[in-house]
Amino acid sequence: MRTERRRKTRVQFIPFMRWMLGWYILAFGIIIAMMSIVLLVGKAVEQHESKVNLIRSGQYVEPDFQDSWNKKSQRGNAD
């Protein structure tokens, strides 16, 4: 009788474990996704600030691809 009661509890516990494991995976996945978004946004802000600082100091040269988009590379065997 004692063994039967223990088996019933164990059978009911396994679906609960699956449910908890699913929620833990979901929660940690959301946390990792949010941290990666924060990291990417932080990098973008840092790059933008450095570009603004270069523009303010007069050292920034905007790249102009209009003149060189159809010319071959000068490295020789690159193309």
C-alpha cells in the first residue's frame, strides 16, 4: 500500500517537472535575448557617439562610394 501511494506521487510529479523545465528554459531564453539586445544597442550607441565626436572635431570624412562602385580593385588578382 505504501509503495502504491509513492508511485502515484511519482507519476504526478513527472509532468510537473516537464512543465517547470519548460518554463525555466523559456525564462532563461528571454533573459539571454534581452541581454543580447541590450549589448547590441549599447554597441550601436557607442559607435554613433564616436562618429558624432569625430564630426564635431572636424576629423570625420564621410565615405563616398559613388566614384568607386564600378572600378576594379587595385590589388591585382582580387577580381
